[in-house]
Amino acid sequence: MSDRSAHAILETPALGEIMPASRDAGALRRPCQLIVMTAPHAAAKSDFDTIGGFIRELDPDIRTVAFDRRPKWWELAALLRQPALTFAPIPLGRWRPLRGPVFCGQRMPKSAEYEALQRHNFPVPKWALFTEHSAPDLTDFPNYVVTKPDFSAWGAHVKIRRKGRVRWEKPPPSRSLGQCDALLAQQFIYTGPRPVAYRVTTLFGQVLWSFKITAGAERPALEGPDAFNRVQDNRGVCIVASSRGCVIELNDDEEIIRLGEAASAAFPEIPNLGFDIIREVPSGKLYIVEANTLGFIWHFSSEMGLRAQREFGFSLDAQFGGFRKAARILAEKTRQLAR
């Protein structure tokens, strides 16, 4: 990572710090609206009803209106009277409100995420793109590479292969993302005998929560980055930390959290990002392997998030005061940008 990016990380707020309102907030006081669009399986509307109450405490001039379905035209027409900003922790496709800027998830291939991160000098594993008509040279890659569809989610169809055996194959269609016409080949980063990964979820560049995922102890141990052919009982090795039997716990590693916060700068139009970060063993070097620009990562109340919090006994909201912190961030953005 460049000195510039490292400098940006050092200048981000201290962990858990809730950014105060701008010193010019008084001048920005005006009646305005925060419109929130979500979906029941992705994020509970009640989260944003609660956050809206906190926003009202911070600034009575901001009204929060949350929808967990596409609103009718007359519902939107009623919101035209005041400046508005729309926030969505999901993609909205072509749908747009009648007034104000929109910040939402965006469908972006992994290769485009990597390109954006590299333009901002953030560390990603070496990668190359295979298509039906092009096969890049993997000579400079390590012996083993990770392959996955350029569009995919939830670790689907991620495989480990010898670099000499990587060939183009059309990825199967994703239920949520549709057909993908490119295959990503990525340098394999060894994170220890069993895979370990970290998620840093940000809202407009500030951490809301972070957790660590460790592969289950019943998984075959991988004793080094080239040891796939020495796995006990010749069983296959899954390199996705979040596969069945994994252990999830809150993460307080400051270096990892700072990297996730700083990397948000690569995606200024996407408000809610989930950076998947891994630490190489033994070098300790950090790599970003995904930004989850699509959304569906509001795990305070998603099906996956609720299940993990119940099973492993932690609260994402309690880690950094998530709902109150989100209220401060969204209030600040609404004051600044509502039109």
C-alpha cells in the first residue's frame, strides 16, 4: 500500500468514535428528509425506524421515512415538499425517487472492484480475467490460484487449482446475479492451516461493525500454501473461511478495521460496503478480496446476521454503537446533500 493510502488510514477517526456534527451544522439546519429503501430479507424496516428516532433527537428538522417495498407514486409525491436524500443498503436498479440524490448498492463485477481498489493503491491479490475468447498468462502467479465467477456471492463456485490447469469454463448462473461471462483467477493467499477472513462493514467510510471468521476445526489442515497434495486422507480443501462449521466472533484488530474504512474511498457513490480482508501467513500482509458493492450486508437484522448473533452470542449493534452511529452518519449526510 502506498504512503498516500497509509496516510489516509492514519487520519481516519479513532475506533468506535462517532463523528460529531459539522461545526457548520447550524448553518445547514433546514427541514429535509432521509428516505430509506430496503427489503425484509435484507434489513428490517424496524432498524431504520429506530435509527430515524435517533436522527430526530440529533436534528428535529430531519424526517426519516423508511420503506421495505417499492412505494406507490402517491407516497413518493407526498415527499416532494422538502429536500431529500435516499439511502438503500440494497441495489435499487433503475428505480429512483422523485427528488434528491441516491446512495445505494451497485452491481459491480469483482474485477471492477479490484480495479477501483488498485487505482486508490489498496492491496488486492494478483488477479487475471478469463473469458471465452481470452486466456491470460499465469506464469508469474504462484503454483495455486483461486478461481471464481466475476459475478458471484456467498462464496459460490470458489475453487483452488494449479495454475497450469486453469481453463475457461462458463460459470453457472447465479440466482441473484444472473449469468456471468468471465472467470476470475486470483493469487492464493495462505492465511494459516485453516482459512481465516475478516469482514469490515462501513457506512460512508466509517465502521459499523467487524467480525472474524475462522474455518471449523473439523476441516483438513493445510500446512502451507503449496501443501494441497499433502492433506490428510486426501480429502479436498475448502478455502472459503465461511463454509459450514465456521466460527464467527467480533473483530477488534485496528489495522484491519482502518484498512476497511480507508478503502471506502474507492467507492464514493456506494454508502454501505462490506470489505472481506485476509492476512497472509507468515508475512502479515493484508489483502482486500471483496468489497460487496451490491449490498445485502446489513447484518444487524439480515437472516444471516441474526443467525450468527444468536449462535455465537454477540451483538453487532453493541460493538461500536451501530444504530446510534448510523444515525449520526446519516443525519450528517442528509444535512449536507439533501436536495
